[in-house]
Amino acid sequence: MSYPASQRRSLLQEARCQTCSLSSLCLPLALELEDMSQFDAIIRRRSPLKKGEPLFRQGDAFTSVYAVRSGSLKQVTSEGNGNDQLTNFFLPSELVGLDGIDEEYYPGTVIALETTTVCEIPFDRLESLSQELPELRGQLYRSMSKELRDDRKMMRLLSRKTADQRLASFLITLSDRFRRRGYSPYSFRLSMSRADMGNYLGLAVETVSRILSRFQQQEVVAVSGREVNILDMQRLITLAEEEAQTITR
């Protein structure tokens, strides 16, 4: 997709940390204005990704982390046997690529679920700057810690929860992520397909559809296409926390 020069200038201006509505959730969270300008100077501006376009591919050399400005992405890991496992979704303000730091290559392919814009942050420059700015270093550590915590939460979800609990927990997590970004926690649009949700949760797509229908019959949620309305949050939380009797696959 190409943009007129005036629109490209507008996109570039909007991408500045000082004018970004997500700066209070992203890496510059605790930075003063002068320090934010230093951080802003290391960011590379990228053209928007189209739906289905990869940000990077599994096995590519790790060079940068990325902050999602708008849109959403998914991460898919190939196991080498023809099976692809969807391992993460990324929403605005979230960092992509932190799991590539250790082995210096990206362990999965990250693909845009819709038109998506990101800020590219070269990691060598981020490391250097974080040594000068303790607040930036602290926020980077917190982001890494959150990723570890989310990974462990996901492992517990897949190993100990029923199918209903998995989907209820997934909707609650999405609700909280939208709330933290200033959006409604009760009404939101799913950028991922039901097949993607099933792959991520270890469920067949038919199971996802069946559970959503059951949740609608129980008047817990209302679903129209990809539009989700949570009608009874407390009931949804109860469904997510109920003791598992059997694991439905």
C-alpha cells in the first residue's frame, strides 16, 4: 500500500513518542520529555503492514524489538512437522520480539491480523540507551517480566483448564488488555479468527464455536461475527475459575 506524501508526513508525525496516545503504556512510560526525545531518536519508522504480511519470519536474525502502535499481530511457531502453533497475540502498546534476545533469532513468525503499524526499536541502540536511562532499563525489565508471567499463565491454562475455562479466560484477558488501553472492556472486536483462537487455546475450531454458542445461550456474552459483548462479567469470571473435572479437547 502506498501513501501520498502528505499522509506519510502525517503518519510520521503521529508516530512520535511525544504525541503517541500509547506512550503511557509503552517503553517510554517513565521517561521525562527530554529523555523521551532520546528514545524517540533511536526508533525506526516503518510503513504499515497489510493483513497477512509478516513483520519477521521464524529463524530471522534478532535485531530489533517492535512496539505495536495500531492493529494487531499473531505469532506462529513451526514445529518442523508441518504443524504450526499459534503462541501469542499482540495488541497496541505491546512489545514484539523480546523472545529473540537469548538465542539471537526470532523463534516464530509474526503476522499482521489486520492493517498494523509498529515502531521498530533496534536492540543494540535500546541496550545502549537503557544504560544511560535507568527508567527505560526498568521498564524494559518489567516488559520482559510480564512476558514470562504471561507465558506461565498460558501454560497453566492449557494444562489444567477445561475447554470452557480456556475460552472464558481468553475473553477475560482480552477484556483486560482493552481496558488498559482505554477501550471498553465489555464490547470489542476480535481481530483473530475462531481457527486462530482454537489453535492458540489447543481446541478445535468447532469446539470454540460450540462454547461461544453455549455462552450466548447462558447470556454471558453476545457474539455477532467478530463483535463480542460481555453481558455478565462476573459469570464469565466464575466460568474461568471453576474447578476442572475433565479436560475437553
